[in-house]
Amino acid sequence: MNLHEYQAKRLLAEEGVPVPKGIPAFSVKEAVNQARALGGGDWVLKAQVHAGGRGKAGGVQRVHSIAEVEAAAQSLLGKRLVTAQTGPEGQHVAALLIEEPSQIAREFYLALLVDRAAARLTFIASAEGGMEIETLAATRPEAIQRIVLDPGIGFLPYQARDLGFAWGLPAAAVQQLVKVMQGMYQLARRLDAQMVEVNPLALTQEGKVLALDAKVVMDDNALYRHPESDELFDSTQQDPREITARQFGLNYISLDGNIGCMVNGAGLAMATMDLIKLHGGEPANFLDVGGGAAADKVTQAFKLILSDQRVKAILVNIFGGITRCDLLAQGIIQAASEVGIHLPVVVRLEGTKKEEGMAMLRESGLRMIVAEGLTDAACKAVEAART
């Protein structure tokens, strides 16, 4: 689960990480009032969306009067901000962060993330901040430092001091960097975060180290341990289908293709999408209905898939391990009849009572294409989507 910048900065500040003074605003009037509350004659208005590249897209604006605050807020709030990371549909701007400007001397990149290859929390750092780390990693990988943390020991201050001196920071700034990295580590542990990113981490002309931008990603699998995450969740930043899927215990992610996928098991779902791509098709979604694939879940899954107007065919790939294939087929037929499917549906069943289940599908009178094997199912789905 992604957090907004203003949420991430508030949480970092609670751990002792210095951040610029800033206040969120959710209306034009509130933006004007927050700017006045901050004082001064210059402010930075930042659109709060779960995507990077806001500055290049006009989502970060520096203004020099209350009139400009009002105009900038009107131009952003309620609109959809399109960045390089959002796609052409953009993301809805429901909040702004009104922040005091900073006089920047140098910018750095710093992130703490779960390195799955090393099975460790790892700091990723670079003396070249303010740019996309993916671009830097591809063009100049030698500019990136990695600090792998021992899980039995955790973060140690000397690791920050080594990094700070390598960056050429003055001694006072090095000590501030220790506090920043310590705070990031504590926050990651407290939230079960997959990533805590500060880009840029700035050294100001006054010699202060500040987190000018912040991004926090919480692990969805650990949200049950964090009831406070309900208050941090912003439904405006997600596909409505993904929100509906969560309510019914389905794992759904919208993609850009035209073949709807309904599969039980995340690994099987990934393999299904790979085979669709291999045979020239494009999956419209990742959808895991769970091990049992009960009729009510299958019904909701069909509704989710059909709500995507781009879908031209549906591939149902079910392994009858926990539940018998004949019962799964009964659930598919019941769900398809209830929803009223008008698209071709390719079904592949495997497991206990497979033949009985396949026979039920063939005799259902519904527009279903029975497939033998996963490759056959993928090929038939791709062909159905083209006709």
C-alpha cells in the first residue's frame, strides 16, 4: 500500500527525520489558509498522487503570493495528473501539500527497501539525487551504493557516517545523516514497509539535511498488523475494480490487455499471463480467486472482468486441488448464468473429477470453449480475443 508524501513525511518526522514545514490541504480555500498559516511569501504546492514524475508534469509548483496559491490550487485539485508513471489516464488529485521552500545546496538519493535477492533490508544510496534511480542504475550503476543490514544487528551509526564522508558531507551534516537513516530504519520496521524512499535528500545552504520528498510503501500482506493503515488508505488512487476485489477477498490487478484472466493461485495466474503473452495475446488483468474458487467468488470475479470494456475474451484456468473440478464447473456455470456473459469464455480445468467437470461445461449451453491443457487454453483465448 502506497502512502502520500504528506503522510510519509509525518511518519518520518515522528522518527526524528527532519522534513520541511508543510501542511496538507484538501480544498482551494484550505490551501490558501494553510499557506497563510505557514507564513512567508513563497510556498511550494505539491499534488498528492501515488506516482513519481510530478514535477515534470506540473504537479509541483512554486508560488510567490496568496493569489498564486489560489490559482495553483484551482489548477490542480479535482484534476487528473498525468505523469510518466501514471499512464494516459492519470491520477486524481484530491490533496495538496503546502510546503515552505528550501534553499538547496546538494541533492542525494536514499532509500531503504527489502532486497529479496539478499533477503535483507538494504539501503540504496547515491550522491546524485532528484532523478529517477532506475535511469541512474541503468546508465551509471557505479554511482549507486548499497548498504546491506544484518537482521540480527540492524542499522549501525557507522554505516551512515561512512556514507556521509563518502559523499563529502561536513561533519555536522554527517551526524544529521545518521539521524535520517536511523529514522528510516525505525519506520520501516514499525510499518513492515517494503520501501522507505527519500528523493531528494537535500543538504541546504544553511547546512541542514532535509527529506524534501518521501515515499513509503507498506507490505499488503502485513496490513492486518496495522489497523492504522485504514486511515492512510486513499481509494481515489486505485482502480475501483481493485477496491471491489479487496472487499470480496480477491487479488485483482488491472493491466492493459484484452484477455480477462480468472485463475486460482498466484503462481498459476502468473504462468497463465506468461503463456498468453507467449502466444501473442495481452492479459487484461491478474486475478487470483483463491484456492477454493467458490461460486460467489467466481461470480464477483466475472463481474470484475466484464466491467473492463477492453476485454474481448475470458480465460478461466482452475486447478481442482482443494475443491473438485465438478464442483468448480458447477460454480462457473452458476456464475456465468447469473452474470450473463456475452464474451467467449475459454475454460481449462485440471485435477480431481476433471472429466466430469469438463462434461458439465460442454453441456451447459453457455458460450464456453473447453481447452485441454494450459497451452491449448492460452492459444484459444488469444484466438477468441481476435475474432
